[in-house]
Amino acid sequence: MKVVVLSSHTSSLFWFRMDMMREFVSNGYSVVAIGPDCEQDWVAKFSEYGIEYCSVPVERNGLNPYKDFKTYRAIKKTIKKIRPDKIFLYQAKTIVYGTLAAKQNNIKQIYILIAGLGSIFKGNGVINSIIRKILICQYRSACNASKKVLFQNKDDRNYFFEKKIVKREKTAVINGSGVNLDHFHEVNLPIKTVFLYIGRLIKDKGILEYLEACKSIKQKYPEVRCMLVGPFDTNPSALQKSELNNYTQNGIVEYYGEQTDVRPYIKRCSVFVLPSYHEGTPKAVLEAMAMGRAIITSDAPGCRETVIDNKNGFLVPVKNILILIEKMSFFVENPELAKAMGKESLKYVEQKYDVKKVNKSIMEIMEMI
């Protein structure tokens, strides 16, 4: 049987869904990953794991109807050629146009993953409101055509219930994307306190709050290091390079750009910080937990699932820089508790977020085992 996994971000397919796709392959399925990036750059990387890769044009953040129509036609044509038995879709545009294309190709087993509600659902303004209403209608159509809709947290699922986007019996909640505990494992903490943020440099991820908190921490504790890993983005709320320069040039944060292997950076930190406004379930947080790190994250959908407050870290109110500074200062002044809470993080991730358990639940939902 053939399974298509479709996303509007090829890197996400490779780094966030590879464990899942490899599990499909090991259970005897033929898997085709479809994303927007050039086949020449990715075919060999996917084929190394027994997965075929195809490219279709997708503009993740664009609002051009003509380009979106081209995306739909390309997905429809590619799916017709592959003729999959099942299709797994995530991210807004590929959910909307991928579901429509699959339906047109008479595919019955369509599975949607809502891996977090983006800035369109959380933002303000007239244009944002109009786009949100359109997207809700599109999501409602996609959910109606699907066999099952998966969520990574209950808050997002409840939002879909409230807006009557999906029927309750069609839904399931999974524990994020999981984390590979063979790949990410516990390592000792550094001697001095080091904070780390990993994620796209967009304002909805709480990057400005992190930078401002680091500025205050560095003024009070000059010996503390604050690290930053992640790419710039095309998202409307993306941080500009000039904005980041204000912090890197003054030695407030150490910026390491986008990294394909984040383990060396997690190893060098003692506390992981992600003050995001909303997530599905933040994979970078799970990876830091698997390496025995205490967590500071926001009390927001997706984030709050990863922390038992005061046990493996702290939950802070969204956009509250003062409390973020307070919790970061706590770890500077109580480094032994960073180690103890890191131990609790590892226990929690082993119990709830082991990728093998998560993939098993996905395959049960998709009727693959």
C-alpha cells in the first residue's frame, strides 16, 4: 500500500516527520513525501530512508489566488500519478488544497494533522480577520472530506469544536510529533548557567520576549550566556536581521543560525526557553527535555502540555517579560534546581512523548496496524 505525506515545508517533512515515515516503511508501506523544495536537493536524502520524494509548488505565506490554483493543480496531478491508498496532510495550504486534490482523485483515506494554530487564528486586524474566516471555511471543507483529524493539544481541538469546523467523532489528540530517545539522550549540564532558544525567528514564537529577557539577565548576571538557534522566516511576524543585530552586536545573545543538528547546542545549555504564543506541541522543547534540560515556556496551547509547573520547569504568562526574567533569574541563582528539574523533564518525555509510542498511536488511528 502507498502512503503520501504532504507538507508545505520540505525541511519539516525531513526533520519532523521522518521517524513517522520510517515507521510506515518498516511496517511494509511504500511512502512518498511531497513538499515544495527542489527534487534535486532532496531526493537522495529521502531515498536513504527508503522514501520517495516529489516536489510541488507551494507558497506558504502567500495570498495570490493564481499561485494557489497552481498549487492545487500540481498536487492533484502528482496524487493522480502516485495513486496512494492513504494521504497524511499537515500545514494550512497543503491541508486545504491537498484534501481537495485527494477528494478529486477519489481517495477515501485522508488524514489531517493540525500541528498548531498559526498567527492567522491568533492575530488581530481587519485583514487578519477576513483571512481567518476564509481559512475556517476551507478547514471545514477539508475536515468534512477527511477520515480523521489529528490534533497535538486539546486547546486547538476545542477551538475547532467551538467554530463547528469538525465533528467530535472525527478527531483524535496525539502527543505531538514525539522525540527519538535513541537520538536525543541525557547529557551533563554545563558548569555555568546557559539559556537557549531554538525555533524560527518569528514574533509569535516569543523571540522578542526572549531577547528582551536576555538583555535584562546579561545586565544583572554578565557571566551568563544566552544562545539563539533558528532561521529567519517569511512569516508576516518574522524578526528582521536589523532587529536581531541590536542584540548580537552588543553581546546579549550568541546567534548560531539554522542548524540541522541541534544536539550540540542543547548540550551546551542548562535551561531551554521558548516563550511562544501558541504551538501544536513544540518539538524543540521535547528534544531539550530528552537531553535532561529544565524548561521555561509559556502557559499557552501546546506549550503548557510539556511542563508540569515547578517540577520540570516553569510556565510563564504569554508576552510577560517580567515573569520570564524572574524565572530565568531563578535558575541563575539556583543552578542545582536546573539539574533536578532536567531529570524530571527526561522522566516526563520518556513517559509521554517517546516517538515510538506517538507513531504507534498515529498508525492505529490511520488503521495501518
